[in-house]
Amino acid sequence: DTGVSQNPRHKITKRGQNVTFRCDPISEHNRLYWYRQTLGQGPEFLTYFQNEAQLEKSRLLSDRFSAERPKGSFSTLEIQRTEQGDSAMYLCASSLGGIGAYEQYFGPGTRLTVT
Amino acid sequence: AQSVAQPEDQVNVAEGNPLTVKCTYSVSGNPYLFWYVQYPNRGLQFLLKYITGDNLVKGSYGFEAEFNKSQTSFHLKKPSALVSDSALYFCAVRGQNRDDKIIFGKGTRLHILP
């Protein structure tokens, strides 16, 4: 399968713990996005990378959230000191980047439950 | 700033009837526009996109979308709905600048009634 993969698929954690999610994009895609989706809502933009450079981070994202894409391939999203409001589906998507109408390909998501 | 509006939370259509899911957008300059579908417990799937040229774009599963620049709209359509089309549909937009990102609408739930 050469699609976007995300691990883990589900994560249950206690409030205050740190969690880390991983995304492996389609190999030839240089752009990688992280979104958060809550029930019945559209994907909410968190951050995105062009290769290893983080180009933008949502102003809605608190300092507890950090993302990396160290070699321009896979990416990790870390949430420190989790809160119940962090419970959501975290989606990763990849695409070709730059000038052009490149559609995104989404992974299955990581569902986070903070108890 | 880019934005997308999907004014209907839910659309109900009888099977066999035509369907329309509405989307309007705001972006600096010319837009790239997309429609995605999400089935229960599945990831988002790309349906179609508008780049330039013909205002009527055809996509997967018999869906099409009409770009209207003067109304800044990109409505999703299908001539004859199927029960299996029932899902959550998202409109998305990005500008044509190199570093522009894709912004999604909040989604419209489509119910096709047998």
C-alpha cells in the first residue's frame, strides 16, 4: 500500500500525559499537512511542511503542540500535557507542493481520547 | 485570507433525483477548488478539482461541480443520486500562490433517501 499511513490509529491517554503521532506520506510528495477533526466538522488546519521546512502553524495551535519533519519524509506531531479538549481525530495528508492544484491524499487518522 | 462556506449542514434527496451541495469561497486572486467525500469511519477521499478552463468539472462516482467566478461558488452536483452517495462532503480552496495552503469547509451531510 503506497498511501498515507498514520500510527497509532487510536490512542487513549490520561490528562497531563504527552502523546506523539506519526505520519508517513506518499513517498514522492514533498508537502505534508496536519489537521484536527472533531465530530461533524471539517478538517481544521494545524500546520504544514514543504520538505523539512515548517511553512505555517495555525494561530489556534497552542505551544503544547509541536510538529517535526526532520528529513522531509515522515512527520511527528507531539502534544504535551494533554487536555480533554485535545480529544479529536488527527489527520495527516500529503501532496505535491508549490505552484499547482495538487490534491491532498489523506491518511486514516489517529483518534485521540484524553480521559 | 482564504475561507470556504458550506451553508447547509445537511441535504436530503430522494434516490434517483438530482442533488446539489453548495459551496462558496473567498480567496485572493484565482482559486483552486476541491471536493472531498468522507464515508463513516473512513478517511477523506478526493472527488474532483477545478484548476482553470471549463467551468464544469467532472469527477469520481458520477459527480461534477460547477465553478461560477462571479458568484464565487463551486457547487457539487450529480444528475441521479444513489443511496450509496450518503456521506459527508467537504469543499476546499487554496490560492495560487506557491505557499498557499488548502482550507476546508465545515462539511455537508448528504442523506439519500431510498
